[in-house]
Amino acid sequence: MGSAREAALRRRSSPKVTERAPDDAELLGLLEAAGRVADHGSLAPWRVIALRGDARAGLGRALGEAAAARGADPGKVAAKPLRAPLLVAVVATTRPHFKVHAWEQEAVASGVAHVLSLLLDEAGWGVMWRSGPYTRDTAVAEFHGLADGELLLGWLYVGGRPEEPRPERRDPDVAERFESRG
């Protein structure tokens, strides 16, 4: 096992995956590590929902309903969850707190998703975080059973890595985004 830096530098999104996927036990083991992100107040303001098999088609129907309401092609949108054998829905579970604002709780949930994607990649799985205009749609929220204060941040599409090489990554110019004062 390499360093966290090495894992971050190796990570690549996998837009196409095979039909293999980690089981719930492996996913729980990876979540045990991903759940260790910085969490002001130790609120654990996140949860994940593993969608497999027919549940992906159910999500597709909810996405299709959301697409139709916006004038988009529901059939095309409904097929998207079938691109991977496992979708991990990432939910921010924000709640009022005197010291930890909602945006910070959403950042924790986002951090869990990102670390989980790194861990899945390091374990040899293909993974891509997908979101889009329907993550905040009522039909999609109802499908996931979201409660008040919960926000869907998107889905990690997970499956086996295909044999072909993963796409090259265009890395940001970090020097342009870095400032040092003092």
C-alpha cells in the first residue's frame, strides 16, 4: 500500500466500468477509513446508499421523471444509472448546530465521498463521481428517502476497471492556484 499522496496522484476517473463490483463488506471496510475525514463537532453529517440491480432502474425512473419535468429526454436520462453495477449515493445529513454551519457539514460529506473514491481506486475498482442537474430534484430525493436537512451530493459509479487504459488527467497548474503570505 502506498502513501496518500501516491494514491491521490494515481487516481483517475473511470467513465466506463465492467460488471464486477465490491460487495457490501468491502464497501463498509472502505467507508470505515473514509469516515475519518476532518469533522468539526464529530457530527458525522453523511450517509451513503448502495444501489445495485433493480435499485439502479428505480433511480433511472426517478431521473426520467425529473428530466421530463425539465423538458429533457427521460429515456436517455433514465438509462444513466445502468452504466455501472454499483452506485453509491452520497448524502449530506446537515442539521442545525450552534458552531458547525451547514456548508461545513456538506464539506464533510463531500470529503467522505472523495476519500471513498480514492480508496476504491486504490483497491483496483473503477470509480467516477457523477452528479448533475437532477441531484436536488424532488422525485430523486424521494427515491433516496431523503429527510429534511439531507442533500444528495451525487453518486459514485463503481465497477471493475476495464482492460483499456484510463483517460489521461489534465492536472491543474497548482502554482497558479497557490498563494503564500507572511
